[in-house]
Amino acid sequence: MDMENNKIIRMSITFYGRVQGVGFRYRAKYAADGLGLTGWVQNEWDDTVRMEVQGRREDIRQMIRRINAGTFVNIENMDMKEIPVDPEERSFFVREY
């Protein structure tokens, strides 16, 4: 495994599709906890879900696969951008808006 795969990154992601009212945020928390990722997830007013997630790139990809593999959730599109890492963050939580 090369250094790029072990590097900790932080992604800001907006999810589009059937992502509210289907257990998306709690599935995200479960996946994040299982993969050792940190960050947060929240529903937005426009029926999207926004997340900031931090960890290894492959673990973040795996988290998204796990969320989308569940029943009812249907991620149609994502806007993703890399943002600065938060060195103080220690957990993943569900935010209310």
C-alpha cells in the first residue's frame, strides 16, 4: 500500500437522490464508526444530505458504498471536495439542522 492510501483526508460531500427519510444519517454513522472515520452528517433544507468525513480515502469510499448498499437509500449524485483535516476531531456524529 502506498503512502497516498494511508494519508488522512477530509471530504465535504453533498448527496443527492433519495437520501432523506430513509435512515441515511444513521447508516452513515454506523459505517463511519465501523471504519474508524470521524466527521458529521446532516439533512439540509433542500432534501440533500451534507457530510464532512475524515479518514483514509479508501475507507471513505467504503463508507459511501455501505450507505448506498442499504434498502431505500438511492444516491443519484454527489458533490465532493477535499477540505482541510481537523486534527482535533475524534468521532462521527449526526447533526440536526
